[in-house]
Amino acid sequence: MLEKFYYKNTLIAIRITRFSKGSVPHTEPQEPLGLLTLGHPKGSYLKAHIHRPKKRITNQRLQECFVVKKGKVRVDLYGPDKKFFKYLYLKQGQALLTVNGGHGFHILEDCEIFEVKNGPYIEDKDFIEVSEHKT
């Protein structure tokens, strides 16, 4: 299952809670980070391939994908204007792609999370003043 979260008509995040059958893209081709799910039955073969080097130009917006391997977290989502607008939960086997805006994590259970982001890495964090949000 796929859920998209918008703030003032701006896509902020995409949450994946279940896999669809087949190879399914969940982001638009122009996004700096692509998110696909690959849900294939035993015995399937995905053709071997290599990606030719190509010049890729993005608008330099950082995007991050979080995959929860273990545990549970609450994610607070913020618009590009740093205003809180929504929280959601992620548990084992779920993923979240942040496309715009900001986020904060409340660790609710011991967790292990994969974080994937486009690079190269640059120290660029602009911290958001946070007041407590209702759970």
C-alpha cells in the first residue's frame, strides 16, 4: 500500500506499508531519488543489466528513504516552511521516502533503520524548533 502526504500542494513524503506485485515505481522520473518496490514470486527472473554513465542534474534537493528493519518509530513531518503538519508511524517492514520539507523521529521501540539518501554528502542540516505534538 502506498500513501502520499502533501502539505499545501507540496509532496512531502511517501509511505510504503505493503508491496504490490511486480516492479512498481512510486516516484516521478524527475525526482532526485527514485523509490521502487520489487514484489516477485519465487522463480521469477529480473533481467541482468548495467546502468550506463549519464549526466544527471537535479535541483540539489536532498531526499531520504528510511526502511525500518526492526522496531517502531513516530515520524513528525514538516512543510518547507518548517511548520509541523502531520505525524505517522513506521514499523518493521515499512518504508518512508521524504521528498520535501523536514522530519523528526521519536523512537518508540528499539529499532534498526536503513537510511538512503542522494549524495554527495554535505553537512546541511537546518534544525527546526520543535514544540511537543500530540500523539
